[in-house]
Amino acid sequence: MAFVTRQFMRSMSSSSTASASAKKIIVKHVTVIGGGLMGAGIAQVAAATGHTVVLVDQTEDILAKSKKGIEESLRKVAKKKFAENPKAGGEFVEKTLSSIATSTDAASVVHSTDLVVEAIVENLKVKNELFKRLDKFAAEHTIFASNTSSLQITSIANATTRQDRFAGLHFFNPVPLMKLVEVIKTPMTSQKTFESLVDFSKALGKHPVACKDTPGFIVNRLLVPYLMEAIRLYERGDASKEDIDTAMKLGAGYPMGPFELLDYVGLDTTKFTVDGWHEIDVKNPLHQPSPFLNKLVAENKFGKKTGEGFYKYK
């Protein structure tokens, strides 16, 4: 009887352990790698919704610039959100900023984090090297996520030993204003990881949508071919870029025309995305490179950020 009892207790204990391991991760501590516009935006919304955040980049100068940008953004949010109560707005800004620490050493801060969100340069080799290193230092339960907009999540996850705890978490710029987050589930991503990231996105006040690990996910898979077709329309001389922009704003109700949007996103970014897709599927007519886009990028005319793209900016 004692033997049976022991066996029963072991069985119950084993069942409880399995149940516990299957529970979703409630993300409280977040590490964001990359202090650029996207990384800083992600850090801001995470801290503003009660998460503790560590923002990581290569130098203290970059981090100081990121923190300054976050503060300016928060003051704009507070001015609108707390228009009737400026004191509460000031407290909101200070509390949010106090929840964001910074570091230049990612490996030293991931040991106690629940989630690592990477928002660095769109280079597979660089991302693989980063995650391979962090995989050695992060806790067993820690989820890894990439904010990539164009690279395959599976290819990034394969650099780690936690493919089941790896997914895509694609935010949109500007992060504090854009409500959408694409949650990308690879064939290896566990349901627990996926649900944890969906819950985290909701906790940020975002609207998550699910997508498989397909090129461009949902938004860019539809958006980039549209932008490229606008360029081809212009290249063929069928219409001017000004008229194309006007037509899509007044006829389709879009807030920006395709050329305005291309300049805003960055022509180098669009070219990088199209080139990557073209390599994967050379025969797909939607992924064919544009000679005119290539020419502008070769001349370092990337759009708004360089002062000139399809349009000139002062």
C-alpha cells in the first residue's frame, strides 16, 4: 500500500511539474537590444505599462540619445493624456523613465529577464551572433523575440538552443502610436511562448495579430509589392509620382501616397527587403528589383533621413 501511495504521489508531482512548465510566462522584466527608433519605442511602451526595462546598445552616447528621445516622446504623450492634470503627467513621465535602465553589456543583464526583444540592424549574421551569445547567459524561461521586418525568424532562432522559446514580435513605427504588433510563430515556437507574447502585446495596449514565418509577414507582404508597383508605374512613364500619390490618397483614402511612404520608410530599407525576397524567389514578379530605386540608393538618396529620395526635403 505504501508503495502504491508513493507511486501515486510521484505521479501527482510529475503531473504538477508538467502543468507548471506548460503555463504561460507573465512578462514583467524586458530587455530591449538596440536603442534606435524602434528599440527606444518598444522600451518606452513597455515601461509605460508597468514593465521594468533594460535598454541595451553599444555605447553610452547612443543610450543617452535614446533616453532623451524617450523622454521627449513621453512628455508629448503626457501633455495629451493628462491635459487636465499636468502634475499627474509629470509623475507619469518620471515613473516611466525610472523603469528604464540602460547597459552596454547585453550578456550581463539577460540572466533575470523574462523577454529579450532584439531591434538591431537587419543583418542575419549580426542577429545570429547576438542571440547565440545571449542564449548562453539568459535564464531557462526567457523568451527571445526579434523585431525584424524582413528576415526569416526561423533562420535567426536556429542560432540558439531555445527554438521553442523564440518568435517574431514585429512592432510598427512610431511604436508609441501604432497599435499593431505581428506575433510570428515558427514551426518550432511553442504554444506557450506564442500565447505569452500575445498577452504581452495586449499588456502594452497593442492589438496583436498572428502570422506564420512567411516573408514580410502580413503588412509588409502586402505593402512592399504595392510600393514596388507604384515605382514601376512611374518608371514606365504611366503617371507622375505626384499624381500617383494624390490618386492613392484621394481615391483609396490612404493617409500617404506610395512615394511619400517610401521616403518616410527609407528607400534603403525597401531595397534591402525586396533584394532579400528576390533571392528567396527569383521568378516571382512581385519581388523583381527596380532599376530606379537601385539608382537612388546608390546615390545615397534614402528619403527623409538623408534629405532626398523621390522628393527633396529641406
